[in-house]
Amino acid sequence: MKPPKLNPPPAILTIGLYLVVALAAFFPCLFRGQAYFDNDLLAQFGPWRAFLRIQLAAGRFPLWDPYLLGGQPFFADLQNMMLYPLNWPTLPFSVPMGLSVFFFLHMALAALGMHLWLRSLGLSENACRVGALLFSLSGFFWLEIIHPPVLAAFAWLPWLFSRLEHLVKNLKPLNAFLAGFCFAMLFLCGSFQVTVGALYGGLAYFLFRCFQHGKIHSLFTFHAFPLLALFALWGALPLLGQFIPTLEFARLSDRYTPDSQSEKLNSKLSLNPATLGQFLFPRMTLQKDEDMAVALQPGQDKPDFPMAANWGYLGAWIPFFVWGAWRAREKILPAFLSAFAGLSLLYGLGRFTPLHLFVSAVLPGFSLVRVPYRFLYLYVLAASALAALGWDFFFSGGSKAAIGWKSPLSYAFVLCLLALGRPAQNGREILALGMGLIGLEIHVLSRLKRFGRGLVLASLSLPLLLSGWADFVPGPASNFDFAGKSQAILRAADSVKPGRLIFINEEMYYPIEVEGKKYLVNYPQNAACALGIKDLGGYDPLKLQAKMDVGALPFPVVVRLGAVGGFLTQTDFGPVPGFKKESFPPYLLYRNRESPALALGPVSIQCGLEKDETEGQLFSVDLPQAGQVAFTETMYPGWKAWVDGQPAVLTTADKILRSLDLTAGHHEVEFKFEPAWWTPIRVGLALWALITCIAFLYSQWVRR
């Protein structure tokens, strides 16, 4: 007698599938010493991660970054994901490997979250897998690997919708808590844009499902609503640990000061209607002028980002399966998801429709969003769900005959004709259409229905995976070796200390390697923080408005207020008044002929830097007469001062500098960054975790 065959549980198979797909997607990075490095990964997020790892290795938890933009908050910058739990397991690895592990974890997380949401809608396991693979392998996921905060928030989006669906079906406090917790995790990922869309989109979905299931009256009863709201707020409470310092930073930044440049950015980063064909046939190379099917008036700017529609790429079969969702008997959910996708698409069109301006004026939060096309993440979420609904209509229960053989044949024939217009560029889509057509015909006309379904599933997911591999090419992990590639810069920086060094990034180049070939790209804007060099420049979407105002002053004033010791470039500007040209091949250092003053006052001041740490400095000051002394360090809430060991009152000079009233003579002046919110955040998070654990254990004990 044969022993019974033991099949693994479906959950194990599903999790294993998503882990294998994520492993395959990032295999070169995880096991072959490769790493994605393009765009903001190299210029922004890689250096920030390197700075964080250096500080943690030195036993410091960085709240302040003294190296970029003359000094700015680090913890309060939402993009650094300082309170995001899944960021921390990736930090012990090197920068390139840590980023690769981060991508791997979040691809699996995105797929599993989408699966759970679709399963809560009552879809079959295969339909859930279809939606999960489409979502996690979408063009949006691949394109946002250059922005880890956006990628992480995108991965948490279906988890939020899953918990909202559970809450609709069972108005229990635990479900409200879990929904709030998922929103907190999404917020802590560090993408304000995804958070705004998740908040309004999640609320719309929750209310719609409550109406559909007749739960509105049950929800808004006197006893139910306060309790559910309390538990949801308790679950979301950890986000306050990041929200409070981030709000403080944002209010002092240029984000709250709309200007012509931000409006111009809104316009140019809109989704161009002429490029919507990329939803089916992506084009990862810049289009030529003659390919831009846009009627432009004389003097009108052309859209400068014709590839935005690639963010909505889900494969060539998506319209067919969305059509299947609409053919199902129950049309209320497909109607909502279609409207949901359509509105997010219209908003992403930005300047091409009035919806963007209207929503930005009416709904709080949207006015701070400066990349309209990025809201395609909501379209990708809804379209993936619609495709899963269509799969269930075609392949589940008694609807197998609903496919027929004519409709997929006609669909594939028409799209193949379109794809053959550019066969070299659309090869993956032609392959997908052929595989899908064969799979559908096998399912309809033969008994090999499981094999047919497998081919169709491959036709949906394989092109997305191939697109990621082909269009996003990693390079050696050594591309992130900022120190090894910046020896001349380090020597130049040492020669101007304790003054700051300005990197002229647009005039400097950084060597990289891709597929055995060497290239030069613009020098990473934020590499200074990875190298420990104080730079008056750098990049951050959040910049202190006071620094923007000071930066608009004449260059000699900026040099004086910023204690600039020199600026570095690869371009010979010739003689520059007040600067001496020196060679640090391949760079030129324009050294300030005057030693930069670390402190400014009405009379000559002797000031020395005795100790310089990430979140504190110690100055020795000799003052011939009493007066106000302004130190060339950034003033920001949380900085405190001690003069000769006694607390002193800090004020602001020249809009941005730390200032003290000092008596004549010699003084030891110490600065420390000790923001008022730091201790309450630590204590509050610890208490939240303790109370939550005790409440959970108590509830389990009562249940048993």
C-alpha cells in the first residue's frame, strides 16, 4: 500500500512562488555582485544609505546631516526611512547589496499583499496569482527601483486594501487596528505622494465597499464607529514618530512656498496622452521629435518626459482581461475599479486635463505633489485587480466556454499588427500575444486546460520579467564605491578644511561600468555625505527656505555666510576673483584666497573648531569686545548652545546662522542638536509597542 501523498499547503506554495519570482528578478544583484545604480539610486539614495551605515557603525543614530546643503535634518527627512522597520534588516549589508535585498523583499511583499487583497474579494487562487504577479512585476515597480521609498510604499498599498476589505466584512476592532497599522507602515516608507493617494483612495474604496455590503448603518452607530476609529488610530500611531519631525522640517522648507519652478515641474512631469500606447508597448528609449504626436503651439514647451506612460505597463493582454471582468455577472466592483483607475489616470495627465488643478485646490495634501504621472500606481493597483477578475470569469466555474476562440484570436491579431510596426522594440509583446493565444485556444479546444492556463499565466508575467531584465541593466557593485572613485576629491576637501567645499556637479564626472563597458556620468550630487565632506551643495526635495533665500544672494555673500573654502569642478573657468586655481587631477580646485571665517561679528574674531561631530561642534572664540557672534552653521529648531559650560540663548542671524551674545574674552562655545521631539518619540514608540503586545497577549488568553 502506497503512503498517502502529502501536498504542501496552498499558502506555502504561494509564498514560495513569489519568493522564487523575486529571487529570479534580482538574481544578478543577490548572487553575482551586480547592483542597480541608475539615476537617484547613485545620486541620492545610495549616498544617504552610506552615511546612515557609517553613523550606525560609529555608534550614532543620526538626527542631523552636517555634510549636505550646509547641514540639514536627516531623521526628519521622510525619504531616509529611519522608522521604517523593513529598512533596518537591509542596513548590515553593503550599500549595493542592501539595496538589492531591499528590492527583493519588497517585490515579494507586493505580490503577497496583492494576493491577500484579491483573496479577500473571493477570487480563486490562480486569479490571485495573476493579479499579484502583474502588480509586483509591473512597469511601475521596475521604474521605481530608483526611488526606494516610493517602491516600498507601492508594495504596502495592497496590504492596506486587504485590511480594509477585512474590516468591511467584519467590523471588529482588530481589523481596524491592522488597517491603521498598514497605513502607518506605508507612511513610514517615506513617499508622501503614495501616502496621499493611499489615504484618499483607501477611504473611497472602504466607503464604496461599505455601501455595497450594506454596512454603512452598522459602521456609523454610536457604539461601533468610536471604537473602530480608536483602534484604527492606535494602529496608525507609530507614524506620528516620523510625522512630527517631518512636518516641522516641511514647514520650514521650500515645499510650502509655491513658485513658478514647481508649477513648471508639475506641467512637465505630466503623463502625455500621446504616449498612452506605452501601456501596451513600452518604449524605454527617448522618442524622437517626429514621434511626438502632440500638437504644439508656437513657443509652447514640448513635454520633456515622454516615457511616463511606461509606469503603467502591465502587458499586452491587460485590456482583454479587463473586458473579461466587465463580462462577469457582478459588475459593481469592476465599475468601481475602472472608475478608480480612470480617475488616477486623469490626474496623472496633469496639465492636459483640469482635474489635476481642481484636486490640488480642493483636497489637502495634493498641492504639495509635484509629479502628477506618479499617481499611475493607483491605476496599476486597480488594473491588476481587474485583470484578476477577468481571469476568474474566463477560467473558473462554468464560464470556461465564455472565452470562445474568436475573441482572443481577433484581439491578438489586431495587437500583433500594431506591434509589428516596431518589431525589434515590441518583440516581448509579440511573444506574449502568441503564447497567450495558444494557451487560450488550448484551454478552449482541448482537454489540456491546466497546460493552457499555465501558458496564459506565462504570457502575462514573463514579458514583465523580461522587460525588467532587458530595460534595467545593473552594473558592478563597485559603482557605489564613492571613496575609491573620489580620492582626488578627498585630497581637495582636506586642503580646505575646516571650510566647506562646493561640488559643481554639472561640471564633474563619475566613472561607472555597465556590461564591461566604462562610462562617465554626472558626479553623484549627494556623495559628499558618504565621503564625510561638508558641501554647501547637494540635492534634497526638501530644502530649508531660508537657505534658498540666502542662495539667491550674490556669490561673495554666499561664500562668506557658508564658510566656503573652495569649489571643485572639471571645467576651467579661468581667473575667478577671490579664488586661486589649483589642480587635483582630474579636477580643478578654486581655493578661497581668504581663510573662511567660522564666526562673524562686528569686529575681528578669532574662532577655532575644536570638535566637529555629526550633531555637535565645539568652538573656541576670542572676542575683543562684547557683541553678537554669528557662527557659520545652520540654525534649526533643536540646536542648543552652551557658553563656557552654561546654557545660552540661541538666536538666528542672516536668516540661517546660529547667533549668540558673547562678552569680551575667551569662550568655549558648544552646540548640540537635541530636538524636543526626540525623547517623546522614543518613549512613545516603546510604550505603544509594550501596550500593544500586552493587549494582544491578553486577548489571546481571554479567547482561550
